[in-house]
Amino acid sequence: MNQRYFFHMGKKERKKVREWLEKNEEAYSDNQQDFLRTVRWALKAIKYEYFIATIEPVFDDDYNLVYKPGEEIVRKIKVARWPAVAKTYFDDGEWHSELATLYELMLWYAYRVAEGYWAIEYVCDDSSALGNFEDSPTSSHEIESTNSRVIGGFADGVGNTTKVVMSPAFKSIALVGGSYKSCGKNHPVAMYRFEENYNFSARHFVGVVVIKKS
């Protein structure tokens, strides 16, 4: 496992989020209320440590997942295959990879807000100010290579690719945020949605991989 491109989320990071929540109980929009509610559920559900990818994955010539900055996101797979593909990245018997859950991703986003990398308004209501969204001032209006922009402390492709994660109940897939093809005002970073049909493929739908203890 190349830990250089994974961030540790453990007890200290959860404490940081919990302290931030205690100071920010009031939400000013429906999206913010939904985000805070989801983060509270995440804190109740997650009592373990995990490492979450900080840049977008790409496929090598043999369709293995790799994490390497400056790589073009050219290969695509069906969204429905991401749970299986994520498991292939790493397994040493003690730790293994899998597709992140919505709670794991939202907890990481909340940590970045708690650390001051993001304002909650940016995450929940209008993300167009930063990133590669279609309506962002510095958008390239095309999909960018991995590790291109540092947004919220990390270069995980916010506004470049829509994030694919598992629902909390592991029964379906959730799509989080938007991509270079969508507007940050309509698809802010923390907005998520569930769809019935995931048998489509597009290179701007990218799975978020986590490493956990087996």
C-alpha cells in the first residue's frame, strides 16, 4: 500500500470532528442540515481507523488500480463494478481495500471542514468557487489528470470527478458531488444521491478506496 496517497482517519480525527460539531450545531440551509445529520450518523457508526485515498485512482495497462499523480483518467468501468474493483487494490492479510462508504467519505469531508480547509457553505451549498466544476472560475472544462488541484487540503479531484461510494447499509451505491460536467451550485461537494441503475460507465465517475483492518 502506498500510504503517501492515503490519509489516516482514526480516533484523533473523529475527536476533531466531534468537537467541531459541538460548536456548530446550527445549520443555515437544508443541505447543511443533511450534511451535519449524516456526519453525526457517521460518528456513531464508525469506531475504527481507516485510510482514505487522497488522489483519484487510475487503471494501468492490465486494469490494476494505481495511485500516481499526473496520470490521465482515460479508462472507464461500469459504476456497478466499483465495489468489486476496489477490493483488488490491496490485501496483505491484516489490511484490505474496499470501496469507501458514504459515512467514511462524509466523515473525512467533515474533518477537512473542522480543520479549516473548507467552509461548510462551500461543501454543502455552492462549490463553484473552487475545483474543476463547469461553473468554477478556473475550470478547464475537461477532465484533469490526477493530483492536479489541491482543494480542501488535498488533491482528490473535487469538481473533477463524481465520487462513487457504498451506501451506509452496503445495499446500493451512492454518487457524491459533481464533476467537470456539472455545476458546483447544483452538485456541491457533499451532496449525494442514490440511483437504481448503475450499469453505465463514464470516466468522470470514480470510486473512493479505503484501507481497513481485516
